[in-house]
Amino acid sequence: MSHAAADHFLDEIRRAFPEPPEVLAHLDAVERNVVETADEFVAAARETAEDGPKPQPAEAASDSTFHRNAPDAPFRRFRVNVLVDHGRTAGAPVVYEDNPTLANVVGRVEHMAQMGTLVTDFTLIKPGALHRANGGYLVLDALRLLQEPYAWEALKRALRAREVRIESPAQLTGMAATVSLQPAPIPLDVKVALLGERSLYHALAAADPDFLELFKVQADFEERIDRTHEADERYARLVATLGRREHLHPLEAGAVARALDDSSRRAGDQDKLSTHMRSLADLLREADHWATTAGRDVISAADVQRAIDSRHRRGSRLEEAVREEIAKGNVLIATDGAAVGEVNGLTVVQFGDTSFGQPVRITATVRLGRGEVVDIEREVDLGGPLHSKGVLILAGYLGARYSGGHPLTLHASLVFEQTYGGVEGDSASLAELCALLSAISGVPVGQGVAVTGSVNQHGAVQPIGGVNEKIEGFFDVCAARGLTGAQGVVIPASNVCNLMLRRDVVEAAADGRFHVWPVRRTDEAVELLCAMPAGEEAPGAGWPEGSVNARVAARLSELAEQARAYRVDA
């Protein structure tokens, strides 16, 4: 009788699901078990009919499901544990796992406490992200994945074997102390996309031989786009879209234009726009706050500017401390007058997403020697390799341009005064060269001018980074002491396209109270700093009389004669 009753219901399922064969085999096993344990079904039904269901607390009811004497115990093993249901999914599933732990990626087998013992059954098998994304796409944050123990290796094993196998950390380490379920592996067909910084991609490609084998397609997204008329229009629509999404006030045309300029500033180029959406959204939210505070129904350019200024002010604690030390005279920076062998260089201090420019005094001294240009920062292990490279280039430039057939016999030393941390980069090499030429020639350098730029061995001025911050850093120092109209910054001409200066700097430059001078050659910078011609060597005639270069060549020739006299006397 029990066979006939079970067969009647199971035949309907067999006809509905003829494939795969494993389903039919499972139904046959279910039918056999039902027939063999028919007495348990009858006893459970009789007990329920006589006593009725007994109310239990939630926790007790959960624990009782494992108890063999519970009314539903005979039926529990015939339940269905649906791991993944895509009944309402349109198309291939796309899953993003925000917390890619081992259990959340490959699944887990949960346990429940019963009388001091952890027990489990197949209904406590839980799916992972690979199960939910099977047949579709799985998106993971690469850094978070690598930070989770065993998750990265488990993902690679699943992709290589093309199957999902649920394993616990104890099993992976060989330290499993209890008997547990071992679910059969599930065939896997999934595309996995890892999100992360490009530096992480290159690190994985170099350190993990499996990475390029499993992840063959690299998509490196540009952080900047060209700023064209069409791009400006699309960016304006993006600003409007973000505003609607965040339920912000609408923006005036001037506010959108100011947001575009700020985007170019963050991109570091007049002809580019930044694609960093978080910074843009944060700016719009704060501008909306200021518009609401002022009682306006629209966001104006003044609101966007106030948000920009507030953002800068919140991160300016260290910058203000540096400015205060300069104002007190504790950090020696001159902004007027002239001095021999002293030039105002410019550096950028950066921490987190905040950066600011800081002027620094660069000094040079010269005496008779063996043609060495000594980088004091390097000698005390404060100079990085790029900075040391820039200083060595100066020696090559001096020897090639001024030696006049005699050996270079000077000993020069260069140093960043009052710096107590590391110095890196070659962006101060133009300032160092100007200080060196001043020290050799004896021509004083105007202290109202700061210099930034890199030079090569032929005297060409090369572009540098952080040009806006550097100009603004020197401007702030000059403005605090009073702008004279003779102050300014020398920058590489190739950095003009990167200029996106603050409004107060632009206004001061427009009024002639502050200047930005672009240069292409070292001689142009020398003339601006020394207020006299640099001089160009004529074939067979030498350097023009009274020029800076003539004085440099004369002093180097004098040092060479002194060195020759010392050798003769010796």
C-alpha cells in the first residue's frame, strides 16, 4: 500500500523533470526510504491527531527539529533546501558580493547546538556568491577579497576546477575535529570581474602566476577625459543627474561652470576633466547645504566656491602651521631684496587627499675643488634617487656649457635649508641650478621670485607636478607680507596648460600685483631672477661682456687657473 501511495505522487514529478538523470535517481531513493519507514509516518500522524501540536518557544522549536522524537522528524529528511532561486531573474544573474569572505564566496554548512553538541543536516547548507552567480557574472572587490583568509585561493580553485566545493577553514587547514556534511561539488559556469586599483592588478600579475591565467581581460579606466565643448555639455548633464539623484537644488549655469573648473583642477590640466565621481558628488552636496543655509532655491557659483573653500580650510591645519612659522621668522623665507646663492624653491606637501605648496630656501656655495656638485641631502640620506639624479645633471650642464676646454675644478654644495624630512623628485633642479649659477658668478638673485621646474643637461626646462599648489603656496606667503607687484613664480612653459589657480591668485595676477612667468630655457629663468642678461655665447667671440654667463665662465676659468697653479707648486 505504501509503495502505491508514494509511487502515485512521485510519478508526476518524474514526468515533469525527466532530466537530469540524478533527479530520477534521487526520486527512486526517496521512494524506497518512504516505503521502508512508512511506520514512522503513521506513528507521527497518530500522535499529532491524538495530542495536537504543542506550542513551543521559537528557540526550543528550532532545536526540537533535530530531535528524533519531534512530530516532524520523519518528514524533515524529505524537505527541499533551495540554495538559489532565479525564478524572478531576467537574464543572466549579476551578483556583487560586498563582503567576500570564504563562506560568502563558496558557501558554508551551518550548525545548531543540541544538548551541548553541534549538529547539522542538509537543510543548513547555505549558498555562496558563486552559487548565486552561477550561469552569470560575479563582481568582487579585489582588495577586500585578498584581505579575507583563504578566500582568494578558494576562488581560484573553483575557477580552475569549474566547480563550487563548499569547504570550511578547518577543512582547508586540516584541523577539522568534528564530522560534518560534505556537499557534492556543483558545476560552475561564471564570469568573475575583480574591481581595484591598477597598482593592485600589476602586483597580482607579478606575484601570482595563476592571476593572468584566470583573469585574461584587463580594463584600465581612464581617470581623466578631454575637456571639449561636447564633454562640457555631457558633464553638465551629469551634474544635473547627480543633483536629482541626491535630491539637491538645481544648479545655476555659473555653478555648473565652477564645478567644471574644479574638476579640471582635480585633473591637473585645463584641457581635462576628472572622472572621480565621489569628489563631484561631495562638492554638490556641500554646495547644496550652503544654498539651503542662505535660503536660496538654486545653487549658485558662490555656493560651489564656498564649498571648495570650506573643503580646503578643513584640511589646512598643517598648511596654516607652516605659514605661521614663516610669518614668525622661524622658517627663513625672503620675499623681497636680493641675495647671492639663495633661491626660493617650491615643494608640495601631500598627505591623504590634501596637498599644499611650501616655499623652501635653496642655498649654494662654491669653492675650488675637483668638479663635484655635492647634494647635502643625499650625503645625510635625506635625498631620494630622483633628487640626486637632478643634482648630478647640474654638474653635467656646467661642464658642457662653461668649461671652455679646461676641466671643471669647483666644489659646489647644494642644500634645502630647514627641511628635516626626506626630499624627493627633480622639480627643484632649475632652482638649484639658478642658485649655483648665482654662487659662481656672484650675481644676486631677487628674493621676490620663486622657481620650480626640472632641467636637462642641455638647459631645457621640463614640466613638473603640483604647479598650482606651488604657485599658491608662495602667493600666500607674499600676500601675508603684502604684495609688491614684483613678486611671482617661474614655472616651465609646458606647465601652462596645467594652471587652474585659485580666484584670488588669478585676480592678483590680472591686477599686476603677482606674476607667473613661463620659461623654456635656463637662461630665461636666470634673466628673471638676476634682472640682467644671461648672455648667449657667440662662436669665436665668447660670452657677452657683463652677462651672467660671462661671469660664470670667468669664475670657472679662474678656478681652473688656481687648480693648475696648485699642481705646479706641488
